[in-house]
Amino acid sequence: MKSDEIIEKIRNKLKDSDPSKRTVVNTFQFNFTDTEGQLIKSMVFDFKALDIYEGKAADADGSVTITDDDFYLVGTKQTTFDKILEQEKAKVDGDTDAINKMLEKFRLAS
């Protein structure tokens, strides 16, 4: 998956972050698809435990479904998450406040 290197960078940033300075303490389910909409991989971005791992989270605060290609473009700063959402290329569900806090982190990184 093209996004694996981006996910690894995020994982490393989480490991190096100061738990007392966190602004996002939620768990998110990311579902990565191919361009046809078929699921490639499900990843849990657990900002409570400061970890990212493959699988599904039963208690996720929100979920994001996005193509591997689009996530890669966001991660390499070739586009923004906001543009992906405006183009309806990603589906976001769940706790709106938690999702907005997480997306703010993507905005700061772009």
C-alpha cells in the first residue's frame, strides 16, 4: 500500500509525542480502499494509546474511508484532507468534534 510510509511517519510522531500535550485523545478507524472502492486495509489510529495498528476498533470515535492514493496525496502534501472531503473522495462518520480535532492535525501538517 502506498500509504504505508505515511502511516509509519505518523506512528513515529505519535511515539515521540509528549502524552501531556495531546489535543486528540480519540480512536479512529481508517479504511483504505483501491480506486474501485474495494477495501485494501483497515487501520486503527489510536491517539489514546499513541499507536497505529492494522485491524478494526469496536469503540472508534470516528471512521474515515479513503483511497490509498488519496491518503498518500494528503500525506505527501500534494493535496489537503479538506479538498478530498470537498470532492467527496472520502467518507467521514462519527463524533464530529473528535474528527475535526484529528483533521486539524492533518491541516497543521500540510
